[in-house]
Amino acid sequence: MSTLLIRGGTVVNADREFRADVLCVDGRIAAIGAALEAPNGAETLDAGGRYLMPGGIDPHTHMQLPFMGSVAADDFFTGTAAGFAGGTTSIIDFVIPDPQQPLLDAYRTWRGWAEKAAGDYGFHVAVTWWSDQVRADMGTLVQEEGVNSFKHFMAYKNAIMCDDETLVNSFKRALELGAMPTVHAENGELVYLLQQEVLKIGISGPEGHPLSRPPMVEGEAANRAIAIADVLGVPIYIVHVSCIESAEAIARARARGQRVYGEVLAGHLVIDDSVYRDPDFATAAAYVMSPPFRPKGHQEMLWRGLQSGQLHTTATDHCVFCAPQKAMGKASFTQIPNGCGGVEDRMRVIWDAGVNTGRLTPSEFVAITSANCAKIFNLYPRKGCITEGADADIVLWDPLATKTITVKTQFSKGDFNVFEGRTVKGLAAQTLSRGQLVWSEGDLRAVAGAGRYVKRPAFGPNFQAAAKRTQDLAPTAVAR
């Protein structure tokens, strides 16, 4: 039996913060209180001057992803280990079947890849086509495998893009099963058209990437997905909201009572589109991801969305491709593998840009980096809070520690860091994964295969009932 007593810290949950000791026994939190007695044989850890926060949950990563003719550099071990260094203890990755591939076949492949994970993990499963078999596989995934969310790409024409028929069928099936549809909101037809137009006028470098994916392309898709979800009465989660147009679409829907949730990437909060105009191809290409980084004005709307509760979670879309892989798009930006890193830096960047500036309180930080994700995807209170009975995923956060982020000291296997040169204040001093110290003052102690697959139960009958109530309350058209 492993026992660890953390003394003298300030516990920060999404609802409050308070001074307390925390006792961890066999991977779970056994007790929280003042001046707890250490059991015989217990290790102790001094948390004086530090916050004790629930381990971060990154709900959007792509470890070992085969994509655009290449494979992401971080696998499930290196990616989850890098997360430990930044205070992230769990991820929700994506199973992405090829068109016509059975969902269960792809799921089994990803489960095999993830056996080497150092941290806990779950999966969203993408619906890339539709048939009776897909419908049946969705049922098996929810009812037997603990998958309660399905991803839909509205972009990437001629590859994994969903048409509206697939969206409607999949959303309806998700509602029947008590699962959450999630969407990558970009109009794939418009993106394809604009890519060709940009190439025709002689722009083939990375600067063409944001020109082919303007904010309204995202806004249109977000509005369409939200409208389909509204008609069917199903809650919906929009991934990597990057612009005013989609943030406003979510806010409007929520104002009328629709259950819509929005995710923001750490990079979109602090990086703007000027990076694509770097004269060095390798540098500019390193920032190519979708949706692209936006003009600075969009960042303020994203922060306000997080502050107001109209946007809910923060993620990274961690999908690392190195310079030789990015160089596949030297002749055309449309061939640059899309993806950036960030799982190691998300929490420190958001703390520095959010809490240190007064945009967020420590409790709000916990909400958007951990608790809200756990609640939305039915992991709470096992994850996302420091409470008795929860997994002992705990970060000892030093608000005074500083670091200049650089690829030279990162643990991710990428050869570029999108936050390169940014100095942040507030770091994970120690990280515990299920009670085991996996990161301590620069010493990474990740163990391949120590991570566990975490099943996420389907949402109960109230999921459908609440969605129907929202639909029933929607204004109806007056017959003319």
C-alpha cells in the first residue's frame, strides 16, 4: 500500500480554495483536512507556499496520429510524459477511422498504441462516414468501451470530412446513446475552394494557410453544427474555438438555453497570425494548424468567453510534426501537415496570461484546465477536483517560479515550440499521477505503461430529457 501525505498547501478547486493537508492512499485521495496525522510508513511532501490543484486534463490531443502522409512525433508515452512536466495528468485523445473503416477496428488500433501511456487517457471516436455498421459500432463503444463522445470533422474535404447527412445521423445516434457530439467547425467546401484560389494568385507558402481559412469559414460551420444540434435536441461541444464568429455563435445559442460547450486552445489565446509571415519557411510552417492562429483582436473575445463561462475548457490539439515532415508542404501550404505542440506548456501559459494578469482567479483556472472538462465528459468527481475518493492526480503549483519556454529544454519530441522565448511565472513544481510522484523540480519520473484507460459512462436519462426540454422551449415559427 502506497501512502503519501502532502502538508501545508492551499487546495484550489473550481469552487473554492482553502488551506489543508491531503492524504493519498493507493492512488486515491483518502482524507483532506488541517494537521492530518501521517500514518505509519507514509511519505510526506512539503507543499508550503504552493497551491494543490487537480491535475490538468487536456481534452484534445493527437498522439501518434497518422495524418497527411506522416505520423505525429509524440507517441502516447512521450506525449503524456511531457504533460506531467506541465501539470497535465490526463488526456482525451482521438480515434480517427479512415473512411469506410469500422469504428471498432480503429478503436482497437488506438487502444494498442496507447498501452505505453504514462498518464491516464480516454478517447473521443471520430465518425468519418455513415452506415448501419457505424450506428452499431457507436452503440458498442458507448455501452461496452466507455466512450461517451464522438468527433465530427467539418473540414478536410476528400479525406475525413463529414457531410450534413453524416452529421445528422451521428448526432441523432449520439443522443439516443447519451453521448456528446463534438465538432471541428470549418466549412470544408469553402476551405477547399479558397485554397485553390490562393494558389492561383501565386501564394504557396505558409502565409496562404490563414488566407484559405478565414474566421467566417469557422463561424459558418459552428452555426450550422449548432443549428443541427438544436433541431435534434442534442448537446454539442465545439473544439478549438479560435475566432469571434464562432465564440459569438456559442454565446447566442447558450443565451437561448441550448446546451453548447466551447473549447479554446492555449495557443489561440496568446499567438497571432503574424507567425505565418515569417520569411523562414520552417518557422512559419511550424505554426500551421487548423483553425489557424488569428489576428490579435480575436484573442480578447476568447478570454472574455472563458471569463464569462460561455467558453468552458482549454486544450492544445497537441499534434507534433517536425521540420522534415512540415517540409512536405514546401511547394504548397495545402500539403503542410497540420499540427502544433503544447501539452507540456498549456497550464503554465494560461496561468501566466490569465491568472497573473487578473483575467482569471485560481479557481477559474482550475475550472478551465480540469474541472469543466471532467464534468462535461462525465469524469467528475473521479477527475477534476481534490476531494475524498478522487484519483490522486494532484499538481503542486509554485506561483512564484519562472521559466523561459524553449525547445531546448522541453520533453516533447517536437523540434519546435510555438511558445518559444515566452517567459512565464507559475509552474508545476511537482505532479502526482494517481498518488505517484511523476514530476519533481525538473526530474521527470514517467513510466511507460503506467497510465490507465479511463472509461467515461454514458450520460443518464436526464441527458435526453433535458435536451428535449430545451427544444420544447425554443421559439416556434408562426404559421402564415
